[in-house]
Amino acid sequence: MTIKIQSVHFDADKKLVEFIQERIDKLTHYYDGIISSDVTLRLDKSSTVDNKVAEIKVHIAGNDLFAKKNCKSFEEAVDTTIDALKIQVKKHKEKIQGI
């Protein structure tokens, strides 16, 4: 699976990139038909502490799944976004299998 990580107006460090890759790779445990994924990390211009935004688009044959979350850290934002995507991936797999 191809993972494209884009950080807007900052450079993501190696630890963060590895963390994201590890989390996204775990999605293949739920459904092995994932082709690729696009991750966008950016800082929101708001006065609140929840200004780290993670957007993840997962490309699956037939359609794309998308989730976006705002949190205090990029790691937390990626984790909650992956949790939302897990639910979408499971629903998509059940739909294909006709369950």
C-alpha cells in the first residue's frame, strides 16, 4: 500500500512519519483491498489548543474513505482519525461481503 504524507507549512519529523505509517498499515488487518492513502497534516489558525488537524483519505477499489479530526497533538489526531476509518473500512467490507 502506498502512503503519501503531506505536512502543510511545516516539516513532519521522522518519528511522526513512522508513527503514521505504522497506524495506517494496521488498517490492512481489517480489509486488504486498500490501494493507497493520503495523509494531510496541518495547523489550524485558531486560538484553541485543538489546532492540529489530520485528514486521511483511503483509496479502495470503487470509492474513497475519508476522515478528519482536530486534536491537541498530531499523534492524537492521527489515532482518532484511524479509529474513524476502521469503522468505515469494516462497514465497507461487510457491504461487499453482503453481511
